[in-house]
Amino acid sequence: MTANRYPVVLFDLYGTLVDIHTDEQSEDAWTALRAALYREGAEYPTNGRLREQFAREVVRANARRDRGDWFEPDLLPAYHALFRACWVDGTLDQARKVAWTFRRASTSKLRLFPGAKELLRTLKGEGRRVVLISNAQASYTWPELKLLGLNDMFDDVLISSDEGIRKPSVEIFRHALIREEVEPQYALMVGNDEASDIFGAAQAGIDAVYLHTDDNTGGETADQAVASFEGADYQGLLDYIHKAEAEASGANGMGQG
């Protein structure tokens, strides 16, 4: 472990590093999924029938998972089951393919915030571990990380659909701490959702920096954040980290005689 104040920096993805807009209720998205399934041999007569079947399969596929307060389903088995419901022996690769088709069709905006890659490179260059902790579906997020050039930027990745729990659950933050072998006081969470990212991290004893990028996920500042910034202010984030380390170094020096 390095002498950094925050040797591990945890990042939210959507709204923090990535500017995105999706509409999973869009008829165009469900039409695209129905067409993709048809091309693979699974036929649904209407979008309505497909929606109903998908909802049933989500419940069935996750029936054995622990349904706590912050339960997160994995949608990939539900996509896979859409084939079986049509008596088609679809593969997991086919399921990933149609899931990705749906995701693309439901997404109208997907781009990195300016400076996102440079921020991650800077933090890693300073000897820090950079970890992704995202409320998301792995079948959507991994292709998007690759598309955006972020798939090799993180030292570890925790996605809620894999973990079975989502932020603000303390457990998902604890999973990250255990995997990184770090105590809470030496980790920093960066996110744009006041409830999921800031409150969740604070409950786990982790300092959190709030980026106000979306009025739907919080106000201009977050009460439990150690610092709040307007927009994706990565320079402000870096300045905070460096200032915190300078203060910690100074405090340690005062105790030496």
C-alpha cells in the first residue's frame, strides 16, 4: 500500500465518468429486441407479449437470489430464457447479443465527460488503485466500457448485477474494501448520486466526493460529502485529494519531534 491518503478511489460510472441517457420504455427499443430475437429464431408476435414474458423471466431467473432491501437482479438469464420460452435452444452468447441490441436501441446518448480518461490515468500514475462500483447490468456495462475505451482503465470492477446488491447498500462497498484489502478511511468514493453514492459510502465509513451532474440524482451539494463540485469537475476532485493528503502529511509531521 502507498503512503497516499486515499490509495483506493472508487468511482461510480454513469453520470460520473459517462454522460448517458436511456429510455428502456421506448417502443423502438422493444421493437429492436423483438427483431433481434426473431433473427435468432425466437418469435414474439407483439412488443406487449415480449415485455410480459421478459418481466416473468426476470422474476424466475432471480428467484434464488437473496432479495434484501437493495437487491439487484441479473437480466442476462432473463434474456437467455426468452429463447427457451419460444422452444429455441439459445446460447448465452446469443442472449448477450440481443441484450446489447436492446441497450443500444434504448440509449440516445453515451459519451465520456471531458477529461475522464485523463483523470483515471492521473490517479493511477500517482500509485492509486482505481475501482469501478456501478449500479448496472454487466451485459450492458462491459460492452459500453469497451466502446468508450475504459475496459482496461480500472484495477477492479464491481457491477451490481453480478454482486446481487446495489448501492447504497453498505455490503457492496464492503465487498470493494475487502477485495482491495483497504480500511474505509483510506478509500474515497466519487459519484453523482447523493443517495446511492454519497449516503451509501458514508454509511460504510468511506469519504465521498459529490459531482452534481444531474438534478435527478441530487441537489447542488450533498450534505454527507467531504466535497461537492458542480458538474464533472475532475480538477476540483484532484485538488481536493491533493489538499487532503497535504493536510494529512502535515498533521503527521507535527507529531514528530
